[in-house]
Amino acid sequence: MVTDFAAYVIPGQEACTGFDDARAQLHMALDAGVQRLVAVAPFDIGDEPYKMFRRRMQPGVEFLLRRDFKYAPEDIRIAAVAVARKELLELEELEALCISGTKTLLLELPLARKNPEITELPEKLRRLRGVNPVIIHAESGRVAEEFFARGIPCCFNAGAFVSIFSGKKMLALAEKGAVAAVASEIKGLRDGYADFKRAAAALAPYMDSINNSMNELLK
């Protein structure tokens, strides 16, 4: 099953401002052969209380749940991409941020990654709150190697595998088994799925392993 692990297609955010944009983005995903898609929106507990975030995103979430569109992948999940902050450990509604139907939490590291409170957060979230963190945008810096060694799954943007700057390095990580998921990270109509389709071709030797990993994370 072709899976896009993170697409910013929930209406009501900067990357997808309205229902028409969402319909067009979902149609592009279907045309690209995507059968399963995780629709995401960014959440930063340092900037916005959870209840305000939920209220702001609710119309877009309801739009996706009632499938108010004609062309889209068959299986659509919903999740937040949570900025890694220690306050998440105390968030009562933490599981509501996870991918729908799972305890998989998409976690985005801030630019300052040397803070031990942040680098140790995935293990604490797993141990203390029972969620399964996945580091998203893991192509940045040495993030993937560090967290793969610690048993934390990593999700990569498709464009990283076809970039002239990072492609070889990213494919080497895939060969090691460090790529747990792949995302289009589609933001707006201009992005399309060209990189996603090219990345799928480049990752073909490793796709069985990656698909098995995504299936586990979406259980």
C-alpha cells in the first residue's frame, strides 16, 4: 500500500487555508497512487494551548472525517505534528495528538537539538505516557542516525532522497534500515507529488521494509 506519512492537508492552517485547497491536494495524492495518507497540522504547545488548537482545526478535521470530497486516498488518518517540548509530558490530551486509531505521535524537534530535555523526550514520552514517538523531518543534521541507534523511528521527507545534496546519504540510511516512514510533506498546490514519486522509485529496494514499518506504526 502506497502511504504518505505526513501531508499538510487539513484545512485551517497556513499550508492548507481552505476546503478547496484540501480537495485539490487530496486529488493530487490519489493521482500519485497514494492509497493511505496521514493528514497533519503543526502544533506547538509553547505558542497555543491544546484546546485553542483543537477548536481552530475542528472544521477541517470534520471535513476530512465526513469525506466531503470526491477524489482522495481511501484511508485517511489525522494527526498533529507536535513540536518537541517538555510540556507535552504533562498534556492531558496527549493521545488526541496521535495518528487516529493509534498511539503514534509525530514529533518535530526544534532547531536547538542539544538540550538534553528535548533529546531525551521521545524515550520519556514512550515510557511515561505510553505513546510511540516518530521523529518527523529526520533528514535534518544527524537526527536520523542518533535516534535510529536509540530505537526511535524516523520519518523522512521524500525530497531528501532525490536531492543532489542529500540523496546518497539518505539512501544509505534506508539501506541500514533507518527509514521508518516517508512523507510528501505536501504544503499547498505548488508542491505536488513529483518528489514523492521519484523517491518511491529510488527507495524501491527498501520499500518492503519501509512499508512494514509504516504498517506497524499505523496499527
